[in-house]
Amino acid sequence: MLKRLSVRNYVLIDSLETEFPEGLVIITGQTGAGKSILLGALSLLLGAKADASMIGESSDNCVVEGEFVVDSGNAALKSLFEEYDADWDDGHVTIRRVVNPTGRSRSFVNDSPVPLGMLSALSSSLIDIHSQHQTLLLSDKHFQMSLLDHFAGNEALLDTYRRHYRQYGALVRELSELDRTMDRARAEYEYNKSMRDKLESARLKAGELEMLEAEQKQLANAEEIKENLCAAENFLNSVPGPDGELSVSVLMRDAARCLDRISAYVPAAAALSERIESSRLEVEDIVSELSGINSGTEVSETRLAEVEDRLSLIYSLFRTFSCTTVEELLAKKESFDAFLSAVEDSDGRHSELERLISEENDALDHAAAALSEARSAAAGKLSEAIRDSIRFMELPDAAFLIRVSPSDRSPEGADSVTCMFSSTGKNLVDVAKCASGGEMSRIMLALKAIMAGYANMPTMIFDEIDTGVSGSVADRMGSVICAMGDNMQVFAITHLPQVAAKGSAHYVVTKTSSGDRTVSEIRRLSDSERVMEIARMLSGAELTDAAVANAKSLLSNSRVRK
């Protein structure tokens, strides 16, 4: 419920601070006094668009603050507070909206800054404002469907249906996308396959280019390489000596033996002998490697041609695929392999998707049938409840029927809902096409009264829902509104004394002028003031004794009924 409302510098409201009780709260005032401004301030508090025109005569910021009391165990509200990282104050919700002179605004919930979206999300759990023009909802098929589903308690069935509807839609979209992808892929398949085959036939290996380039250099210079290898080997193996040609290794061995013979006399000779022997072994190893390289080096024009052909092929592949390394070519081949594999595997996924779609379609049909059955079962009961309520409000022959018909699938199910009405009980037609303004008001009040029983709405505001009615009809409508006030907080902004007399608390909106300054105010009336306000509503500006007596009678009768 709305416990407290504070407004400062909003349009004609200079400064306002008031508290509201539970039950039915009546708000009256002469036309133009500022009742709509009060609703505008509340709407601003609940996320309506802000602009600079809302700023009052003062150059200060406009500030609207409301304090609400809600069920501390409301899991949905707690979840909303967690989502927006706002403080949960155990069922106390204080909303503040600040609008600066440029029209920009800031929003706070329990003193935590929050985005405007949270206020809009909160509004559906705090207040339902029924304006004079909300009877247009009667022509809104979504509203009619929502009304029936809430009455029937179809939340679980609707959640199940929507889950299958989303899954079915996602699968159908995936299949459609797969079909488009497959069409494109088939057109590109042969080209990609020929490119893959070209790379595959090359039998490329990582690091191959470097090895081929090194081999090509050796083969191209094989004669010069062998000539120098042989010369180096000969130099180490053929050294002229007194007894003919000897190898460097033999000479070094003989030199080491000579040093060994004198090592007993010259200690340094032994160390020199070891060094010569070590060098001799190194020379022999060098000679062995030279011999191996020499024997492995071939002068082959055939092999050179093979290597150059292989290099030419690799360079050609570089140009074809815009690559610079063999590794990049191998990566290209892998991408072609993946593409071709995906195309070949898509047939399997296509079949799987068709199977899943068929299964989901059956589940969706089943969920839609269950939802339709529940709607059809509830439609009659809701029709009777609305009809009885309308008849209570002095349309004794009225008939009201909620018709549930098969329709194409939508997120709301496979049904269409139409509210049919006749004030005479005959020839029912779409309610939006046949009801007068007064009839529309009564129908909407009947709907709101029924919705209040299941929507768990803490506060409901009726902005002149009694427009177009008077006399005993107004009295009956006031009784309906009053009954709603037994279970929830209800605000009724009205011009009808029959309705105003029903409230447990009565507030009046007034507008006063001082010089060129005009302000609107709201205050709670005492019992005696309330009599005079209802008398004014009965007789106009000039109060009569009869009007005062009639006002007292209305209030007295309302208390007796309660």
C-alpha cells in the first residue's frame, strides 16, 4: 500500500506531504483543482517520462517521493531488488525521483540509485492506475487473454507452453539457417574440394621447404663441394716426409712418442704429449666426418631436377593460396577439410533437427491443448462473475460472454479470446463495438474488481471510473469499489457523491491563487468537513440545508452498510 507521498516543486504543487491509510481512500476536488497533477506525480514516481515542463515555478529540482509497504515475503520483489542491486528493507519500499530544470532525472529506491527501468518494473507490483481512458483495454486482445489466464490460474500452463514455443521457434530458425548454409556450402563444395585435393596431392610436410632449399644449394654446387672435400681430406692424409707420404695423424703420433721418451727428464714433455694425442684424435674424427660428407655428396642432375621441381610446386602453391610458409599451406588444407566435413555432417544435423522439431511440435500441441482446455473451462465462470457484477450495477438484463476460439499459434497460445456483451441479453457482439461510455465504466470496474481478487495488487487507483453514470448506478459502483477496499488499498478519484460517501478516508484537492502564483494542495478532511464536501458535490457552489442533510444521509447509510 501507499503509506506516504511527498511532492515538491511539481507543476502546481509547491510542497505536499501526506499519509494515506488502508482501505478505500476518496479523493475529490473541483475540476481543474489538480487531481490529474497528483496522478502525474505518482506516474513520475513509477517510471513515467520526465521533462522540464514538470518543474514548478521554483528553479529548484522537482522531487517526488513515495513510501510503500509490501509483503516482506514477496519473492518476486526480492528478486527484482537483487537484480538491480538495491537494498531490500523487509517490505518497506521508498522511491524517490528527482528531476532537474533541464528535464534530466535520477531515481532512487531505498536510497540506492537505480535505473529508470527498475521503477517501471516495480510499478506493476505496487500500483495499478485505472484512468478514464483505460476502457480502451477492452478492445485489446492481449488484455482479454491476460484477464482470463489470471482468473484461471494458468501461469504454470502458460509458462510450459511458452517454453515449448521458444524451443520450437529456436529449432525452426536453426533448421532454416542450416538450409541456407547448406545451399551456400553446396555451391562452394566442389571448389573447396578441388583446392583441398590440390594441397593433399602435394603431400606437404612441415619444415620441408627449408630442407629442400638446403639440398638444392648442395646439388647445384656439388662438384665444387666434392672437389674441396677431397682436397681437405688429402691434405690431412698425405703429408710429405723423409720416408714418403705420411698422414698428419701418424706424424702427430710419432711426435707424442718422442715426447714420452723424455718425459722422465722433462716433466712438461708429458703434458705436451697428452695435448698432441688429444689433437691427433680430433684430427682423425675430422677426417672421418670429411670422408662421410664426401661419400654422401653426390653429383646428380636428376636429383637436382627433382628438388627444383618440388620447390617450384611449393612456390606455385604459395601464390595460389597467398601463403609464405608450408605451415600456412597445411593450415589451409585443415580449413578445407573442416569445411568439407561440416558440409558432409550437415545432413546428419538436418535429420536430427527435423526429428527434434517434430517432437517439440507434438509437445507444443499438447501444451496448447491443455492451455485451451483450461481457458475454456474458466471462461464460463469468469463470464458469469462479470455478468453478475455488471447486473449488480443496474444493467439487469446484461449478458457477458468470454469466447475462446482456435487461432494460429502465438506466444500466448493457440487461442483467441473475445469479450462479448449485450445490455439487453440478446445478440451479443464484441464489447468494444457495442458498449456505451457508462456501460464501459461498469464493465471495467467489474473486471478490475475480479482482477483484484487474484492479482495481489497492493494498491489500485480509479481515476473517475464512474464517468458517464449517476444516481443509483453510481451508488452501486461505489459499493463495488468499497468492497475492494476491504482487501486492499483503493484510491477513488470521483465527482460523484454516492461514491465519495463510501470511503474510509476522504481527501480534497484544492487550488489557491496568490497574486500571480497558483498552487494545488491536498489534505484529509475531518468528519464535519467531509459532510460539507459531499454537500458541495451534491448542490454545487451554493450549499443548501437539503444538500447538507442529504450528505449526512449518504455518509450514515454508507457506515451502516459497512
